[in-house]
Amino acid sequence: MKNVLFFNSMLTPKLVTALYWLMLVVAVIAGIITMFSGYSGFTFSTFLTGLATILGGAIGARIWCELMIVVFKINENLQAVNDSQKA
């Protein structure tokens, strides 16, 4: 607990996975809503738009979360280099 309170350990990398799954669920729900919305009901174009929303949302969420993880991995590696130079 001391590491978290004094920022010696990062809490955010542990939350990125949960955030990824939440963003994935939101993308799927938004895509399904898009598929079945519109004035004329279910059409091929709304289906394709909903499918694109699901695929784009899933890929976008994955890329964003991976970039966040890369930032924290860089931080971990810099801390390891700093600790090895102190010894």
C-alpha cells in the first residue's frame, strides 16, 4: 500500500485492461444500436455502418490501450536503468 500512496508503483497500468474491456463493450453496444436504428429500420447500409462501428471501435480501443501500456513500460524501463546506475 505504501508504494501506491507514495507513487512508487503505478496503479493505472492495472486499470488499463479493465478500461479496454469497457471500451470494447461500448463499441459493440454502439454498433448494435447503429445497426437497428434509422428511420427505415434495419437496412443493409445501417448494418454495414454498425459493423464498421464495432470493428473500428474495437481496433481503436486496442490501439489506445496498447499506447498507454507502452508509456508505462517505458517508465518501468527508465526506473530499472536508474536503479542499476545507483548501485
